[in-house]
Amino acid sequence: MDDRALVKAIRAIIGSDATDDDCAVIEDGENYLVMSTDMLHETTDFPKGITDYECGWMAAAVTLSDVASMGAAPIALLLAVGVDRAERVEEITRGADACCRAYGCRLMGGDMDAHSECTLVSSGLGRVSRDGLVRRRGAQPGDVVAITGIPGRAQAGLDGYPEYWKALITPRPGVFEGQALGRAGATAMMDVSDGLSISLHDLAEASGVRMDVDEAAIPRPGGVPAEDAARYALFGGGDFGLLFTCPEDVFPVAGVDATCIGRVAEGEGVYLDGEPLAKAGYAHYWE
Amino acid sequence: MDDRALVKAIRAIIGSDATDDDCAVIEDGENYLVMSTDMLHETTDFPKGITDYECGWMAAAVTLSDVASMGAAPIALLLAVGVDRAERVEEITRGADACCRAYGCRLMGGDMDAHSECTLVSSGLGRVSRDGLVRRRGAQPGDVVAITGIPGRAQAGLDGYPEYWKALITPRPGVFEGQALGRAGATAMMDVSDGLSISLHDLAEASGVRMDVDEAAIPRPGGVPAEDAARYALFGGGDFGLLFTCPEDVFPVAGVDATCIGRVAEGEGVYLDGEPLAKAGYAHYWE
């Protein structure tokens, strides 16, 4: 049973509109508020050799990325910290605070607890105008499919390419890109932190469309053997680029460094150069 | 080093106004948004014998109580769930969802992960009008000191009194009371989840005042030997009553079942029948 199977069970309890996107969406007068929470802990999320400061940065970044993927501006972040030694809390807080400041957000508190395994949960709040909100479900046939950044870099870092270590441990959420894309008219968006392939499937499924992707168009990390680079780009997790769709005449969006990798069509499924693309990527499996 | 010592180190990084209250406070037009996060896990928070459903309820309740203690209405809650077996997530979600519904809030999503120790982090968002917000720092000399509910019941449940087991495992946050007290003009407020004594100290310190408490006035759990009952009421944790101050002419507040236990005076410290009251209660200690 993986995350996505469980999500279906959870939807039956709390309703599907609350679990369809990277954030929950809450009415707030002329705006929407968006809210997200992410749990990271040592055995499943923190690569060996990461410092406490970097753990804090990473915890903030994953949640800022969720807020960004809705087209929203992050306004507040809270961090719950469970650690074995109290001394670690300070450096973790410094890292999370630095990440928040770098992206115009503010770390406004949290909780802490003695815990045998370092466990960080960041919860973020963002705000977006009614017409700037982007969900996963708006992709339309004819739209461009595009991504920001270079997918696969974090996986390359995890697999031992030192030039990508920083991409893995201090990922950069697309806070400015997400808002620009929302204002410009992106029709569907999410981050690719679970991997590009699985994110394409999620976006196509949520929108009820087919996506055709051109493998040669996908940017991939340099300095890595070609076969590995292609695999990292499609199936590696931990990158914080944004995957989005938008009408052709909207692309490219000023100030957003993005690459067109395909097209939205009527139908369902994701096709890579005409062949079905495996729905695989980073997922939390229970034994 | 305990929570409160660490808070001082954290304040130096993120600013003291972000850590003074049960929630972070965020400007939102004519209103304030309040936001809180709480980490609970097996070794420190969940009594033996508690069910998954009750764990979910408790996780939601602690955060709804934080929102309530600011005078705010809860509008959304997210739950991050780390568990050893995926099957547990469903019952935990049911419990959290039931607690949210009971208090006019909505469980809107979360995160989940495989974790060796059951770890739940709930994050809540609330909204309150500008004049309804209550912080810890507004108590004024001459104000009444009062509490809702009966402190010590949860501790009695933990110590084996079966009639208080439910008070311990399915605590009831003061969502309606908090809002009524905020509208009526409470000057300072917090919940007593860490224990009454330590909460009195926190409130007095945040407000820069002295509090004189009348021990005989403090309600305490029945069916428990007198000495234990008094100790539970002052130093037991896990209850979700609200401790608040308000001008004399405001008390009692219609619809709120509260007990006056003392007075605010100029100065500092907390005194029980004229003697200094120990600042002790439930705290997370690292070895």
C-alpha cells in the first residue's frame, strides 16, 4: 500500500476536494488561503551527511514548494521538531528560518519534542488572488506541458554525483515562478518532488486528459552518463521544479525559465514518444 | 534543557512576537489569522491502551485548543501521520475528522509516511476579528483570574481513575468558550494543557503582572483523595480548559462555565494563598 492508494481511503473520510492538490484551499474574501503540511524524518528523507541546518532548510523548502505550486505567496510557516538532543533544534531552526526569509516567508513558531528519530513537520500558509490560484485539475487539450528547472539533479546528488549534492539537500522552491505562472494563466500545476513521471500521471489524471511528452525535450542533469541522466530526469525524486500546463499563447512566461516538454490531448494516460510512460517515482511504501 | 529554555534560544532566531502565544498571529485585512502546530507521539504523549481513533482525536484536539485559546474560530486542520502500518492511518484520520466536525472545523488533508514510532502532527488555522483576538500578554491589575472546566481530570485518568480515562484520551477543546470570552473582553488567555501552575506562571510572565490564586476556589476532580486531587489540579497536564483574565464587570461571561480562582495584581510571580507557587507541570525534558 503506497501513499496514493491510501489517499483514496482518506478521501472517503474527508472528501476528495481536500486532497486533490498540493495544498488545501480555503476561501478568504477576495483571496484564497492555501495550506500544506509535510513530514520528513531521518530514515526516509534525510540523506546521510546532511547537517541540521540543511535538514531545517529542506523541511521549509518542501512546504514552500507546495504553496508555490498553487500559484500562492507564502506568508507563514510553522515547524514541529522532534529530535534526540535539544541542541539540534537551534541549527534546524536557523536553516528553516533562512529558507523562509530567502522566499519572502516568515517562520512564525512551531513545536518541539524529544524523539528518538529526527522528525520535522513543516506547515505553511499562503495567499493567492482568486484568478491566480492554480490547481492540478485545469489542464485543457491543446495546452503546452512544461517544467521549470532540470529534473533529476537531486537523484544524481543522492547517487553520488557531488556537483548535485546541494540540489539534493538545499532544494530551491519555485516561489516566484509559481506566482508568475498563476498570474499568466497556467491551467494546472504541481511540483515534481515525487518525480516527473509520477507527477505527469497525477496531473493528467486530475485534469482528465492525456499528455504526450517528447523525451528529447526533457532537460536532464549534465555530467552524468546518458542512460542514467534520462532515468533520473523521469523517475528521480527530490527536485522542486514546477510541472504546469498553459495555453500555447501564454508560453513562455516572462521571467520564468521553463521548458516545453509536451502537449495536452483528449483522452487519458501519459505517453513518452508515443509509448505509455510507467507511473513510477518516489513513493513511501509500507512493507 | 526543557521546552521553555529552548523557546528562548528560538526567539533569538525568529523573533519573540512569533513565539509568545499558543498560536502565530497573521494580519488578514479586517481579521487576524492564527496558526498552530503540535507534535504528539507514542513515547511521550499517547497513554497505553489508547486506540488509533482516539490518537487522531487527541491530535486534532490539542491544536483546536490552541486556536480556541486565541479567541479564534478554527477553519482548517491538516494532519501529518507517521505510522508503522498503513492500515492505522484510516482510523487515525476518522478520529481527527470527528473531532474537527464536532467543533465546526474541517480536516482538509495532510501528509503520511512510514515511521517506526506513531507520530502525529496537527496544524490548525483559525480566524478572529481584530477585537476578538486574545493573547497571553494583556492581563491587567484588578482583573479576575478564571478557568473553564476542572483541571486535573486528565492526570487522574492517567493515574488510573477509570472515570477520567475519557477526559484524558478524548479531550474537549474550548472552541466555543474561547470565542465567547474573546468577544466579551477577556484580556489574556491560554489553555492549561501543560498544567494549571505552569500556565499561571506563563500568563503572569507574558503580561508582566502578579497573580494571586485562592487554592480553595480551584475546582478539582471528585472521587480522588483530597491531596491527590489538589496536586492533579495544580500540576497535572492534559486538560484543555482555558485560563483567562478579564475585568471584574465582564465576569461571568454568558454561556461560559468558568470559575474565578484569583486576581491580577501589580508585580510579578504567582502566589497561592499568599505563598509562591512552584512553576512546575508537564514539560518535555531531554536527558
